[in-house]
Amino acid sequence: MNADEAFVGTVEPEGADKLDEGRLTEWMQANVEGFKGPLHLTKFKGGQSNPTYKIEAESGNYVLRRKPFGPLLPSAHAVDREYKVQAGMYKTGFPVARQYGLCTDDSVIGSWFYVMGMVDGRTIWNGAMPGSTPEERRAVYFEMFDVLAKLHNTDIEAAGLSDFGKPGNYFGRQVDRWTKQYRLSETETMPGMEKLIEWLPATLPEQTRTSVVHGDFRIDNAIFDRNSPKCLAVLDWELSTIGDPLADFSYVAMAWVTENGGRSGVKDLDRKELGIPELEEVVERYCAATGRDSIPDLNWYLAYNFFRLAGIMQGIKKRVIDGTASSAHAKAMSDRVTPLVDRAWEFAVKAGAA
């Protein structure tokens, strides 16, 4: 689940969001170890992706993620993949919510879903971490990169994820995927996007390592301990696969080239005064933890990441135009497509694009 979408309060489900609590209770009794009802269901606010619910029961609190109802894009909303990767990572001791069960029987609540434990902690929405001390900020940022290194050091076979994705040509496949997704939701011709679609596949960097890749790893997609910098769980595994760990690293690095605006960016902050480490410091820490000598020039990777975000936002824009977007923020998000394309091309030029 995306921390930007979930854990911002719940509402009573209405209309199509209502689930059959009787059928769900039966399924929980049969499949969730230690479950004791009755249960009460509320829905987390917001969300562009898989609808997410809070289950309160005598045995504790749980989170349910389901596919949206209705026709879906191919490969989108794969809750079975989310469940599989989290269950595998949990088995290795990685900080992730405990997974209780996956249901692929549509007759229970009308779509596939899975249930996991609800992790109690804090979510850091703002990269500036207002109210924290410089020491606390530094410790949290270093913890974030230590957890990222742990993810990329995970033995894929030990996690039972050998068949979770193709090991090679990760960026080639991703550029192709996001180009296709963009074309499916294209609303007008954007010259910058056309240049990126031509330039990115022609300049793919060499993939030297293969690991589990999270796909949306950032400070607000984790739950931290309330009283320490310890990361208790990484959230939102919807885009995870097997691939190049530099995809995750460069995605987190985007915070250092993005204005804060109350979100995860740190570019325009007084990082020294706040105690937020410089990018060079986290590069050094990540390299030490993963046995790398260095990180290659990030400009190509940053161009790719902004391109990918533009593709995602274009999908939201199309849903706004079609009247099917599910969030009040959808229109504002759709207006971000052009600036993202511009940023992507700016880094492409730094990487040598003419």
C-alpha cells in the first residue's frame, strides 16, 4: 500500500466499496492464524490503486488489499504479486508486515484480495521531518538506506522469489512497459515525451547486478518505530519485481533533486542545519553495505525515473478525463505530467542527450 494513500484515516465503506463481512469473517476464520471475530471493516481514504481496508477484530488489527472491481489494465493491480513478495521478504527477516493469506476466489468479496498484519508505528510524510532533532533525522535517513541495502542483499532464492521476474535487461523492459502504458493513456502529443521514448531505449546502461526491486521505495512508504529510527515495515510493493537495484537507489535519490513542498523532497532544504545527510554520504553508506565501489552517474537513471512518473501521472490524467479517477487529488496530480516530462529531459541532456 502506498503510505501517501493509506493510513491517513478511515471511512465507513459505501456503495461498491462495501464488502460482505459475513463471507469475509468465514474466510478469516478458515485462513488467518489466530483470528477471532467479530470484525469491523473501514476503508482507508484516498488511493489511486488497490482499495485498502482496515479490519478490526478481537484478535487484533489487519489490513486487507483487494483488486478494484471492473475491467483492469493487463498486469495492473496484481495483489497476488504483492502478497508473494511480502510473504517471501517476511520469511527472510526483512521489515515488512506479516502476510496471513491470499484469496483468489472472487465469490468471497467480489475480487482477489490478501490480508496482512497492521503494523503500528509512524509514517514520515515530510522529508524535512518537522519537530525532529538533527540527530533523529540523520538516523532515520541512514536507516532508510540500510534497509534499502538489506533489500538488495536479500537472497532471491531464500525468499522464494526466483520466478518473480526476469533477471536481465531490467531497464529495457521497464522503458518498454511505461512507454506502452503511456500510449494506452495518451491524451495529446508531448514532444518531450516523444524524445524520451526514442532516447531512453537507445542509451540503456549496463545491468551489473540483480536483486529484488521494490519499485516505489521512499521515506513515506515505510512505517518507523514511534520512539526510534528503526524501520518496522516497508509498504507498497505493487511495482516490485526482480531487476536492477540501481532503479530503487536512483528513485530514492530523486529526493535530493526535488523540492520539498511538504513531501519527500529535500533539494531546497538546509540539509546541514536539519541533519539530513548529503547524497554523497548516503551513496557511501549504501555502497559499503552492498559491496560496491561506487554508484554510476545518476543522470540517465534520474531521467528514466521522471519519465516513469510522467507515465504514471498520464494514466491518472486519462482517468480524470474519462471520469474514472478515484481520488480527490487526481486532477492536481494529472497537471504534473508536463513538469515531470521537462525534468526527465533536463536529466537526459545532462546524460548526453542532444
